[in-house]
Amino acid sequence: MELGIFGKRVLVTGGTRGLGKTVVLALAKGGARVVTCHHSAGAAADDLSRELKELGDQHHVVRADVTAEDDVQRLAGVCKEAFGGLDVVINNVGVVGEAPVGELSAEEWSRVLDTNLTAHFLVTQASLPLLAEGGSVINIGASAALRGRAATAHYTASKAALIGLTKSLAKELGPRGIRINTIAPGVIDKGGDLGPPPQMRERLAKMTALGRLGTTDDVAGAVLFFAGDLSRYITGTTLNVDGGI
Ligand SMILES: NC(=O)c1ccc[n+]([C@@H]2O[C@H](COP(=O)([O-])OP(=O)(O)OC[C@H]3O[C@@H](n4cnc5c(N)ncnc54)[C@H](OP(=O)(O)O)[C@@H]3O)[C@@H](O)[C@H]2O)c1
């Protein structure tokens, strides 16, 4: 059986760092054509562009804020011009936030909800005219959404809402042959000093059934499964990639 990602036209939001970057490079190495975006100026986007260039000329790194409708339309326009359509959309952008509920400002609530939920809606909606039959939409959630976590009510609320968005759109888009699923990572060690602080790593690892933190490759494996044809009869699901936390 083939993974079935070769030649697929893929949009990945937030592909210049972390999980998104691992996913973009895995797709490109597997023969997919990728458009990805980022928000800030800086070395991360240049580094990714350089790495993608070594894999071929068919990939594009675009600066676009996925919480802004105009930018999302422009991003969809890049996909249309580059590929003529899309087979896979990966809504990966997300931000964390930490504040006890009594100190959580409406502004911070909106920042997290806009980025983790509204952006997924905007990007999915703008991609619909481009998505081919048999297309796959993948939302990156978080397994903490269904467990709850103190001082992150806005984060877990945004990630839990993604599950409802996914399930409803699976019903709505299924007749067009479009699948939509959520991948819910646990605690991921992104390498260097990007994961949880050293004093927390051991404690968090012990909370998992597998006794270790996840890696970006662990998440990318699940993303590739949903992007490819092996998952062609799966829609509306949430797949936890959290080591059994
Ligand atoms: N890391 C974990 O342990 C973990 C656990 C559970 C779930 N997740 C989820 O996995 C996803 C990826 O997380 P991560 O930790 O890999 O993220 P990350 O390292 O912070 O990278 C985020 C990426 O998204 C881009 N981005 C952020 N805001 C954007 C916006 N408004 N418009 C366009 N691009 C934007 C960033 O670009 P710039 O740098 O240019 O802003 C960057 O490329 C998120 O949805 C997160 O909630 C992560």
C-alpha cells in the first residue's frame, strides 16, 4: 500500500517552525507540492524557503496572517495560481496562552480564539472552491482540549471547538467527497529549548503511557496518514497523538 501523497497539492498554515515545518518538509520529500505561510518576518521563513528549494521549485512560502480575511484570500489565490487547485489543507497555525480565568482579558481570549479557531474556519472556507473531490482537510487541535488544564481555558476552549467544527464540516462536505479530521497532539518536544522547560519534561513524560514526550515526527506521521489515500474512508474523527497521556 502506498501512502498516496505523491503529487498532492497541499496548503499548510504556519509551516516555518515547529510541527508545521516538519510536516511541510515531510510532504515535500514525499513528492507533494506545498504552499505554506507564516506571520512574522525573520530567519525561519528564509531557512524553510532554502530547504524547500533543495527539494524542487514547486513549493511556495508566503507571508500571510491567517486571522485576517484579506490575507487568507490572497493565500488561496497563491494556491490557485501555483497549483490550479488543492487536494489537502492542513490548518496547523495555533498559539498558546496561559492566564488564570480571573485575569484573562477579553483581548487575550480573542487572540487565542481568532488564531486557533477562526483562522481554521477562514482558511477552510477560502479553500473550498479549490478543493478537489477526495480532498482532505486536517485541523491541528490539542489533546488537552478534552482533558482540561488550569489557566488555559481560552486555549482548551479553542481546541475543543475545533472538534465540533470538524464534525459538522465532515457531514457538510462529505457529499463532495471531502474529508475533514482533527489531529490532537499531546506534549511535543520541538527540540532545543522550544519544548517544555527541563524541570517539567520528566514529569510530563511520566504522565504518558509510553513514558516519553512526543516529537514533531510523531505528529507528522499522523498528518501524512490523513493527507494521503490510506485514510480515504475516515472523516469527522479526532486522532490523539499524545502517547496515551
Ligand atoms: N507544540 C506542542 O507541544 C503542541 C501540543 C499540542 C498542540 N499543538 C498545536 O500544533 C500546532 C503547531 O504548534 P507549534 O508548537 O509547532 O507552533 P509554533 O512552533 O509556534 O509555530 C507556529 C507557526 O505558525 C505560524 N503562525 C502563527 N500565527 C500565525 C498567523 N496568525 N498567521 C500565519 N501564520 C502564523 C508561525 O509563523 P511566525 O513564526 O512567522 O509567526 C509558525 O510558522 C498548533 O496548532 C498548536 O496549538 C502543539
